[in-house]
Amino acid sequence: MLSRIAEALFWIGRYVERADDTARILDVWIQRILEDPWVDESLACRSLLAVMGSGDPPDPATTGDVLDRLAFKRDSPGSIAGALFAARENARGTRETISTELWECLNTTWNDLPAERRAAERLGPHSFLRYVKERSAMVAGLAESTMSHDDGWRFLVLGRSLERIDMTTRLLSTRIVAGESAPSWRTLLRSCGADESFLRTYRGAVEAEHVAEFLLLDRLFPRSVFHALTTAESCLSDLDPGLSRAGVGDPARRIIGRARTGLEYLDSGQLLDELPTQLASIQEACHAAAGAVADRYFQYAAPVAWLHESG
């Protein structure tokens, strides 16, 4: 597979997942702001923008500032609109690899986005965010059902898994950064689409240690950090099944494997006490793994330098 095709598929997976997760976080976050009159809106907005890596937040910050930066800003790959545009541009360069249905879905999603924004400005942001979540789910379903599960598909799923790890740890970080304006544990579950699965699993009150355990360590929930790490490790293993006689030769797989085993054998009883350290460690591992994947698979040839003959 050509390096540029592999890189484009990897980033399609990342960008679509980024748009989906950002829409989920914003949808629940806005509902919380509207429903709880005691929330310090400016502090909550600044905390969310800081956790999402949106540069220096204004002071005071408003819900409108958050939506402009994280939903509607087209020239920022960290916003929903910017991520969907980048996914569509990457898909345009891989038309020979992805299915026609997947391309049409990404293209239509981007082309219909301005109308959805106008509807959001008229009816409220919920309609826009719901549209993004539904279209992201459609992209994931079409990739699963209309693409051969070959190396191209593995790069797409690998990108999606790494982005999911990063976004879930960012979401959990809001409990640490926001202080008194931090969202409740139930809000975090709803932001991940994990509310109902959590209640079916634990069948009781929403307790902090159980929520942290579910979002970080659960083996069966597809949006948990452990599940995403396992999926990413499986993709890397299939991309390079060869094992050296001692250890694992792929740097990205080593990084992901260490992060996965660190979570797998973690004492869940100490999870809350170690949560800030664990989240920082996982984010570092995610970024390092993405860099290792780029170094190994997305290499660029150096330009040819023409030398004039002397004499």
C-alpha cells in the first residue's frame, strides 16, 4: 500500500472519531449548562476549551465561544467542521481504496454542514450535534460493511482507536481541571454514550470509582480506553505480524502494549487516587504511538537536489 494512502486512511479514522466525540461532549455539556443554574458558565467553558486543546480561552468565556471554537470553526482541525472537512479531503485522495458509499457519505456530510449550522443557529445546537453523531456512525458502519478488512481498513481503524483513547482521557481530565464546575460522573458517562451500558453492568448508584473503572478498564465497552488500546494493538499486530526472537520490533506496538498491560494489571481500588497520573501517561503513550506509526509507515522521500557540474 502506498504511504500516502495509508496516511490518508489513518487520518480519516482520526478526524471522523474526533468530530463524533466532540459532538457527544458538547451535546451533554450544553444540556448541563442550561439545566444547572448554579454552574459557573465562564469557568466551565474555559475548562472545557483548555482540556480540548483549543488555545488560550477568553475570559470570561461563553457557550457561544465554545461552539465557535469546537463546533463551527472551519480552519481548525480540532473543531467538528474542521475535522469533517479534513476527513473529506483525505477521502478524496483515496477514492481508489475506499468504497463509493463511504466517499459519498463523507462528501454529503461536508456539503450539508452549512445547512445544519443554520438550523443550529435557528433551533439550537442539538440538531447540529445530532447530525454529526448520526453521520459519524454511518461512516463507521459503511467502513465496516463495504471495505475489505485489509491493511487499508486496519489503518482507518487504528486512527479511530488512537483518537478514541485521546478523547476519552481528555473527557476524564475535565473532572480534574474544572474543579467545582466539573461535570458529574453521570455526565461523563452520557458524553461517552456509556450511560445505559454502565447501568446494565453495575446495576446500582453511579459511583466515582465504578465510572472511572468502566471508562478506563472495561473489556467489552467499545469506547473504553482499554478496549481501544486492545483494538489498536490488534491492528498493529496485523499490519506487521512478524515477531523478533526477543521482544516486539514495532515501536508503536511496544508503546500501545505497555499502556494496555499497565491498565490491565492496575489495582482498580487505587484508580481514583492515581487517575491524574494514569490519564497523563495514557495521553503521552497515545501521542508517542501516533508519532511512531507516522515514522514507520508515512515516510516521505526527500526531494532530489540537482547539482550543477563544475567546470
